[in-house]
Amino acid sequence: MKKWAFVSDFDGTISKKDFYWLVIDTYYPEGKPLYKKWKAGEMQDIDFLSQVFQSIDQHEEQIIQDILSLPIDEHVPSFIRTVQESGGDFYILSAGTDYYIHHILEHYGIKDVPVFSNKGYYEDKNVHLSIDENHKHYSRRYGIDKSKVIAELKETYDVVYFAGDSEPDSHPAKVADLTFAKDALQDLLKENNVPYVAVDSFLQIEEFLREKGTV
């Protein structure tokens, strides 16, 4: 068994803004009523995201520029290095798409971070998702079943930490050894009696892991 892994959600956890909000705010005002439909349970998460990502209508250079404008938690690049230097492996687990995550990682010079997410690609001025229904991590609702990924990692590592901020993260939080919860995830886990550590930033996560002697 390898010692430990730290798995983080991307949108709203590593980034300070969800990529879908950037698209809605910049290119797709119709996404606001669509967002309400999704939150009311009238749409699957993956269908909502697919529709938003296919409504950008910009050349790839512009889309990449927009992706790189996403604000991220400033402490993330050094936190990832700290995890890796302390014998841990860092993973990103996102129900968005790896298309924009890889651009961000490259931009910040972040290396050796595997990404579990929905495959995405640029075509005809939009970002499309390529969902494989036969994939072992497939989920009808999210495209990727985050709980399955965490369960699989737990077969390899003694301890798996997880960080997230919203509803899709409430499922893997039940499987991880310890979850660091931001924003809406805190209340969701409280309601379901799932233990968690409340945080606002990766600096707080690092302080917690330092106190435990993990890093």
C-alpha cells in the first residue's frame, strides 16, 4: 500500500469560481434560468454542463484566455508541492471537464497531478464532453461517479483525504477517510452526519495537516 493521497474537487474548491458561471456570465445569459431548472432537479448535472459549455461560440484562443482568467486559491500550487514532497500523491477529481483543468495546471506549472474528470475537447467554437457510458467510473447524473474514484484510490492508499465545496462532493465525502469542506458542502455533510473539517482555503488545510504531522 502507498501511504496517502490528497484528492481535490476543482470548480469552487481549487478555483474560486465555477467555469460554468464564467461561461454564463460572459457568453450565455440564458444559462441563468437553465441553472434554476438544474437546481430544481429538472436536469441532470451533466446535461446542464453540456448545454452551457456548448454555448460559448468563441475561437479556442479566446476560450483558453477565459480559462486562464479563472481565479484560483493562490496557495494551491505550493500546497500540491508540499503534499508531493511529503510522500503524498495529489489528484484532481472533477464533475466538470478535464479540458479546462489541464490548461490551468499547465499555466501554473503544476506537474504530476492526475485528473479524474469528464473528457472534454474543443470543436466548432465550443467545448464538448465525451462521456463513455461503459467507463468504470460512469455516472448518469454527473458523467463521473466521484465515490467510485475515491473507493478505488482507497485500495491503493492507507489514507485518502478529500476536499470539496458542493453537492457532487457530498457523495465521495462519505467514502474518503477525511473531508475538508468549503461553502455549501459544510451544511450538506452536517445534515447527513458525515464528519468533516470546515475550511475556507488550502492554507487552512495545510495548517491542519501540519498539526497532524502529515506534511
